[in-house]
Amino acid sequence: MPRPLAPLMLLAALALAGCERLGIETPELQAQRKEAEGKAIGAACRHAARAIEDCYTLNKKADKAAVFAGWREMNDYMRENQIEPVTPQIARAEPPAKPASG
């Protein structure tokens, strides 16, 4: 007697194998994306002549190890190719002042 679930299970397995094409992220893809974003943030901070501590402060949700790796890679690249840092042109918005109590 044939098993009616076997073809259905095979079809489900094939459909789930292409989850990344459907936009469903696996934990591995999420970790890779988070690391890549952290490295990009670190590289941008170094190129903008920001200290690594400032970069951490400005990007609290980013993975610190990935930010540092990106910062260090950009630092090495800039030294090897004698690239000068780019000074940010837009001033950072200051937080609103607290009203004086009295």
C-alpha cells in the first residue's frame, strides 16, 4: 500500500530548501548580515576620522567586534593607500536642552 504522505513530505522539503529565495532568513544569514553591517559601520567611522569609542557610542545596537574589525580593516587600507580621512560636513544634531527647574 503506497504512503500518501511521502510525496507531500518530499514537496514540503523541496519548498523549504529555497527559503532564502522567499526572503525567509536563517539564523546563519542573519548573523552574516549583522556582521557585514557592523564591519560597514566600523569602516565608515574610520573613513570619517571617528575614534572607535565614538563609533560604539553612535551605533549602540551594532556588534562591537564586527565594528572594530571593519574599523581596523579600513585603517589598514587607508594607511597602505595613503588615503586621508573625510571630515563629516553635517554637524550632529544636539539633544534638546533640559528646561531649567526652579
